[in-house]
Amino acid sequence: MLAKGFHRVVVAMLAVAIGLPAAASAQGEAAEERFRLAGEVTAIALDEQVVEVQTLRGEDWRIQVTSETVYRSPGGEIEGLADLETGMRVVVIGFLTEDGAVAHTIGVAAGQDRPRLQRAAGTITAVRPSVPSFELEPRQGESLTFLVTDQTGFVSRDGQIQGVGDLEPGMPAAVVYHQRDGEQVALRVVVGHESEDRPPAGVRAHGKVTAYSRQSITVEDRDGESVTFVITDSTRIKRRGGGEVQVGDYAFVAGQVDDEGRPMAVLILATPADADRPDRPPVRPQLQPRATQEAPAER
């Protein structure tokens, strides 16, 4: 009796804290097909639209949410299942069906700090399924180690990345995580393909050809800086008047940087040195003052 009374008091206090109507709790207690409970979120399954809660009595509930489930919180920041997190104290009011418990209202109690979400993107350098964890070399900064839990979600274009065991070193990835006891805990891992999801950096050069072969071309710009591009079978080469590119020609080269940091030529447009070339416009063309016209006199 004492435990039951204490449970009712805690439910009532949490209901008041999050603004749940007291009548809803009373109605849920009176009707056998309805339920109400207070406890802590222990698991969230976004793909199944399920939240698991351990009550104050130690009972484990697996509760289905629907598009009609109402979410309430003191600041209104909880708008859906994705906003819930393990460890949150909640009050759930719902009804029982043949398939199990279905949530009508989920309220989050006040006075609990939500962990600050952080993001990192880079390349996976190590995978340890037994821990489970993986390491990521970000584009800037030091290497990060992420712990993987039952709440970690994995996303990939082909859907083949279902867990940490499917990760491989060299895969590019973006991670949403939070700090817990000094460690990075991964909440969401988005895995992509280098050639599809992150286009290589582009590089261009315009100037005089100082070296040329079937394997590479070097262009020196007006400032005296030189860039050497690797020529591949897919490089498009066009020269005004025909023929092969010659040292001394003027060329425009557009390319991309490969994984090893080498500029790879995609397009080469060359003009012979003795050909007439149109003058390049100044960086900032001088604007001619516009002639002012007198406004016609009103009739």
C-alpha cells in the first residue's frame, strides 16, 4: 500500500511539473484499457517508433508511439520521439491494445539538463566492434574515438551500414554525438562514399605552359606561381588551331585534387603563343560616368 501510494504521489508531482491534466491520470486509473506510468527512458527505437521506459517500481515497458501521440515539456522543446533521450524522466499516459501499449501523451519532467549535441566529419581510421567503438580523423583537429550504443543510428546511401561491424577504415563519415563521462557517444553516424558524397576540391590555373608531356602539364601564372596537373585518359584537351599543346602556349586548366593531394587535369584549353589573343579585361573595369538628363518639365 505504501509503495502504491508513493507511486501515485510521484506520478501526480511529475504530471503537475509538465502540465499534464490531473483528470487524465484519474481517468486512466479508472478505465482498465488505459494506463499511466512514471519512469525513466531506457531505450528509443526510431525505426520502430517505440520508446522503452523503466517505471519507479522497476517494471520495463515497451510503448508504441503514433502520429497522434502528444508530447509535452516545460519549454516545449520535446516535439517528437527523436527529441527524447535515454535517462529522461517521463510520464506516459496511453491505452492498451492487443499489440501492446500505445502512448497518448508523453510528458518530460522539468529540471533535467539535455546533453549538448556536437558534430564531426572526417574519415574512419579504426573500428573495434568488440568495444564497440570507432575512430574518426576529422578534417580539422585531433582524432576522435566514439562509443557505439544501442541508441546509435547508422545511415548510408545503400543501406548496407547497419552497425559498427559494417564500418571500415577509409570510409568518410559524419557523426552526431554528445559527451558522457568524458567520452564521445555516437548518436547518429552517416556514412558516405568519397566519390559520390564529397566531391573533390577544385583547382584552376591560367598562364604560360612551361612544361608539357602526355602525363602532365605545368602552367605558370602572371605572378610567377606554377601548378603542375596530372593528365589522365579522361582529360579533355583542346588547342586553338589544332595540334598538340606546346611549351610557350597559353593555357587554361581546370582540375580536381585527388586523395593524395595531386591536381588532376579535367580540361585543358590551349592557345598558341603566336596566335592573336583578346586582351583580358581589367579586374575592376573603370565605370564611365553616366550623363545626366534633365527631367521633362511638368505640363
